[in-house]
Amino acid sequence: MRELSLGNLESYREVIIEMMRYGGAVDQIAVELKCSEQDLIHFIKSSGLDKMLSRRSWKWKAPGKWRRKVIVSKHGKKVG
């Protein structure tokens, strides 16, 4: 699949907002959308999404692992 350019990111605006709204990191979003991280950062800053979603829990960089660790209890059931 081709890498998205800066012009094509406008069509993914709502997707990017949803991913940022639910705590996604920008570097992870770039991987998911198969676009350059620098293009995505420029798009977010130029369109004002960083200011619009400033109270949400999104980050510029993901701290460590991407997937949540699932805890298994002593009885073999998934917890959390």
C-alpha cells in the first residue's frame, strides 16, 4: 500500500480525531495510517487538532509497548 501524503490526510481527519480522542499516540497513528510521522505532525499542527484536543490523553510519542498487557488470574481467567 502507498504511503499517504499530506494532502490525503485531510480525508482521514475524522479518523485521526477519533484515534487521538481515545488516547492514541501520534507515532502509532502514523503507523496505522501508513503515513510519515512528520507529515502527520505537520497536519495536526496546521489544522489545529493539537489545540482542539488539548484536554484529551493523546501523546506525540508512545511510551514503550503498544499493546496492553492482559493479566491472567490464578484460575486462568482474564482480568482487566
